[in-house]
Amino acid sequence: MLKFSTKLTTFLISTLFFVSFLHSPITKAEDILIYIRDDVYEDYIKFVGDRDVHTIENFSGKNIRRDVVDMIIAQQALKIGNFHHKFIYAAGKLNFRNTKMLESGRLLISFDTYWLTDAKALNDSVYISAPVIRKGEYIAGIYTSPSNKAVLAIKELSDLRNFTAVSTPKWRTDWQTLQSLPLKDLIQEDEWLSQARMVNLGWIDFLLMAFNSTPDQSFSMEKIHLVPVKNIGIELKDSRHFVISAKHPLGKAALHAIDIGLNKLRNKNRIKQAFTQAGFFIDPDKIEILNLQ
């Protein structure tokens, strides 16, 4: 009877430990699990390669994009601020699940920055870092199918009356920006990949997207191929920030560290340089921004 009880006790302890392991935001003493959308993680791995992510200063090349720059800047800023935990990644078809995990404390930080408007909507559940992309710096391209010659011929704001766009109200700044434009129609689709597919197939005329680093600024993924209207942009009038869980045990430490790191990177012009090299920051003197007023 004693032998059976000992086995049962050992089994129960092991089970409780395993359940605790699954629900803990830190999987090992210095390992923190970060959830990343699979396509972003794939480009991140290709871009970083075998380099130490903390030493990267040149952000030009293939597979670089705004999301990948975010990931690298976050890690560099945290280390500069003396936050030395190691990050491990779980990639998947994530979109808005990360927000719920941040609110509950299951996820320490989103390595994809949030619009300030979206971050503030999370109330007391998160901390908001210093700006990574400042208000006025985010100029998006009008991306469409290469076969949509009508969209590619857009020259001025009034031209948009003939076209449909797609986004989601869950991205408040994107949605509000599109609502302010004179569109034929604005379609809601919450999944970004579905948005891109709809435009690629010609079901929707365009979406707003960060300019890509390819020579022609085109974006390609799987069977999706989108191109921007040349020399035309739309300003998204908000700043972007890293969002950190206030309920995670390392939340305050991570906020303190990342703000120190962002300040030091900013003072060295490293943030602006990174987004410029990645093709995201566009010289406003070389592009017609349709919604400046």
C-alpha cells in the first residue's frame, strides 16, 4: 500500500509540475518564450542567419521588413538596458492572440510594436515603452496586385474614390486612417494574410502596408505578390511602441531596460538608420503623401 501511495504521490507531483511548466511564462531560469507570427519569424531567421542579433547594425538586405527590425531593436534595447534573459520563439499563425496573452501575463512582451492608440486601449494590463516609430514617421504604401493598373495610376487623393481597401478596426490607427480617405468601400478582414490574399486575387483593390526593402519595393510571400503605387504614400498619424505585460513577473524590469536601451539607440541614430536601411522610412521629399492635411 505504501509503495502504491509513493508512486501515486510521485505521479501527482510530476503532473502538477508539468501543468505549472505549461502555464509559466518563463520556461527555464533565463529563457523567455516569445510568440511570433510564422512569416515574420521565417524572415527574421533568414535575415539574422548565424550573426549575433545584438551586434547587427546594417539592416539592408533580403528578408528585412518593419516587423523584423522591431524584433532586432527590441532585443538590442533590452540587452543595452541590462536585461539579459534569453528569448526562445514559438512561431505560428498568430494575430490578436498575443494581446490576450499580454493582458493575462502569459507573454512578457510583443516584439511587434503596437500603435499607441491600440496600446492605450489595453488599460492597466500593459506597460508602454518609449516610441520606436515616432508620430509622423510612418508612411505606408498603397499596395495592390501588379495587374491592377487602375490603382497603380493613382496620383491624388480624389482618385481613391474609385477603389476598395481592406483592414481591421482592431488596428485602430490603420482603420481610422482608411476611414478618413474618400474610398469606394472599406472592407473588414481581421487576419493580415487574408487581407493580402484578397488584394492579390483582385477581390479588393488595395491595402496599406509598410514599404518593403526589395529594389522595386514589392512584397512576395508564397503565392502573394503585391506592388506599391510609385512615389505615393499615406501617413498613419500615430506612434508605435513595444507593449509589455504589467502582470508578468519581469514586466517592470523589461520596461525599465527597454526604455534605457531605446534612448541610447535613439541618441546614436541607430533606430532611424535601421528603418531607413530596411526601406521602411521614405524621404518625404521624394514621395507624394496624399493625406498630409
